[in-house]
Amino acid sequence: MTDIYPIQLHAQPYEAKLNLNGNSYHLIFGRQINGWFLCIPNHRIGVELAHPSDRFWNKESLEAAGMAVNEASTIACALKELSQFI
């Protein structure tokens, strides 16, 4: 089961908490001079993103950083959902 809890979506950096299969992911994302970024500090992940709504590219970026396919896919989907509110 996946639950998304927005923490801060009014200004950058945006933050949300994602619960997935008993694990918690603290998502911190936003824009920087070279594009979008995502940090998941409690899993030691930091990646470049396409726009948060781009599930395919973002999933690939997370997988390239060593994240398992299921987690990368779910996080990319959560970012797409969150992108509607930023």
C-alpha cells in the first residue's frame, strides 16, 4: 500500500512523505539552475529529474541511482501526482 503525505507544496523546495511497503521516503524536490532535482535523504538518493510529471524519465533516473524498479516506479508516479499541486 502506498500513501502520499504532502508536507510543503507552496514554495520550493517541495516536500512530501511517501509510505511504500513499510518503508518511508522523504521526498524533497524542486528546480535548480540546470533543471529539476529530487533528494531522498533518508535513503541517500539524489537525482536529476525531468519535470515531476515525467514518469518515464524520472523512473529511469531513480533506477540509475540504484533504486529498485518497484520503488522507482512508485516514486515517479507519486511525483506526477504531486506535480498537479505545484
